[in-house]
Amino acid sequence: MDGIPARDRLGEYPFEEEELEEKARECSLTEDDTERDWRRLFNLRDTNGDDEEYVLDDEAIVSEWVEALDNRGWFQSVSSPERCNDEEPYNSKWRVDVKSEGRGKLSFYIYLDGESLNGDSPDLMEGAVLFWLIEPTGGDNIDHVYPWYKTIYDGFWETLREELLSCQELRHFDISDMESPAVQGNKEGVQDMIRFFIREHNASVEEDPEGLTNVQRSDDEIEIGQLHFAGEIDQSTHFVICECDQTPSESLHTHLIQNGTVKPVSNSDTAFSIAEDARGKIKEYNDLSENPENSKALAAVFGSLGTVVISPWIIEVAFNSSAGLIREVTAWVGLFAAAVLFIGTILIILPMYRLQRYDWESKRGGKLSKLNPL
């Protein structure tokens, strides 16, 4: 709010009626709409003189802001504002809880003087967002702290949502891109592999995560209808596998749910180990899947070698037209080329064989198995 120093308290800064009437005319406000009259936002203060003074009513101001916020339609619910400290004679900080689709519960704090804001900082990771009514020292240069009027703009929630998504990115763990060879070629094998690692880490597999109370409590943070299955580490800790859109890119990923709240996967050593093991297996498979392309180039090289070296050798032997020494050297060159071709064939075929027989249910991806052939 212009004209009020950052150090002053909103409810102590006086306005004269003439000044407020002029501001009302500038804003096209009239007293015809008595319900929305500017006086609803002020308290009349006795000055023991002829002139009346008005001071802003902090509760009315915050309630008006919350009403406007609720009318935007961005949130599933918006709570009534609450003072953060009722014991103080003047409270400069109010809290409003909103429930958003995808980002869960957020806490909006609005500061009614700039000085009190300077002692706090936002915590987007935990969903704490700060707004100011009186510009603090530093103005708009404070990261993730917003002036109250930003909420008037249509694109504000989308901008804030992207910032929340960026800051809260650690609340999921990408196992694989949806376009990776592993997921594209054998999605069921990938899911079985994750189940295998869940059991390997002494957790139990839950095929119906939507029925778990702990998971149900996180419904405002993730789309539990898109969960594939979960690993139960204990009754209050679950490791869920999903493809929800609450991540920057399309991926098969995991969330950790502790006590009904989505937390960083790194909060649980067990969950983090499962996720890392699974991602490592998929990376190994993807590396193997690239070998057929590499093998084509390798085969072309060895084919050229055969044309250059083997063919003249065969011709020489067939026509027996070389002297003994030349014939002997040619024979050795031919044998060397044949050995190189044999080794090259092994290098080409073995990765392809390993890919076809890749065992998703093992700690070592190199192990050959007849399980889950592609």
C-alpha cells in the first residue's frame, strides 16, 4: 500500500475523510453501494478535535482480500483468516489455509506491515507462501514473496503453481521417462522389477493403494487414482508408484507418503534405496537396448573388413597364383581377419541375447534368465 512506510503499523496510520473520499472517486467508488462503501474497511478514531480520522481495520482488510481470493475459483477451499498471535495487541500477520488441486494444502501468510515481514522467509517446499500489504524494505526483489494485488491477475495461480512445482520437485523420484526403451518395451517387466526390490528391502507390496488410509489422506496432494501399487514400509509410511502429472515431465515415478503427507523420497532410507535400485536397473536395460543400433555400425565395419581382406585372400587361394611367401602371409592375414570377425560377431550377438533374456527380477541386470523375454 503506497504512502505507508514499511516500519509503520497498518492500523495506526491515520487518514482524513476528505482524503479517502478523493481516493474513492478516483477508484469510481460511490456511497450508493452502501454494502461496499469504503468505510467498511476503516475504524473511526476519536481525535478530541473537530476533524475525524480513520484507521484501517486490519481484520476487515484481510477478510476482504480472502473473499476476493476465494472468488477467483482457483482453490477447492479457502479458510477464514486467523491471527497468528492473538496475544499481541496489534497483529501484523494473518494466516489463510487453501486447498489446491495438485499442490495440496497451502498456507498463505499476509503481512500488514513491512517490518515484520523482513524477519520471515517463505518456505515453498512446505507450502508456505508470503504476501505483503505494505511494501517491505527490498520491495518486489524478495524471491517468492508477493504483493497482495498479484492475486488479482488471472495468471497468478498458474505462475505460483509452477514455482511450487519447481521447489517441491524433490517430493517425487523419477524412475524412468515414459518414452524410455524399458517402459515402452516392457512396462509390466519394469513394474515387476519394482515389486521385486520392494520385497528385497523387507517391505510389502500393496496392489490396492487407494484403500490405504495413509494414502487416502494425501488425496489433495497427488492423484491417488493414478497409482499403480505401493510398498508398505510401515503403517504410516508408503512408497507409491504412479504416473501422475504433478511432476515437471511425464515419467514413471515414486512418492513417499508419511503420516498422510507427501514427503521427499530421501526421508526414508528404504524408499530411497528401492527407487535407486529400480532406476539403476532401467538405466542398464536402456544401455543394452542401444546396442542393436551400435551393432549395425559395428557390423558394417566388420563387413567392410571382410570385403577388403577376406575376399582377396579367398581369390588368391582359389587361383593359387601367388608365390609361397606371399601365399603364407596372405593366409595369416586371412586367419587374423577371421578371428576379428568372430570376436566382432560375439560382441554384436551377446548384447542382443542379453537384451532378449533380460531378467527384471534380479539385482544384477547382467544375469541371463528366461524370465520376461521381450
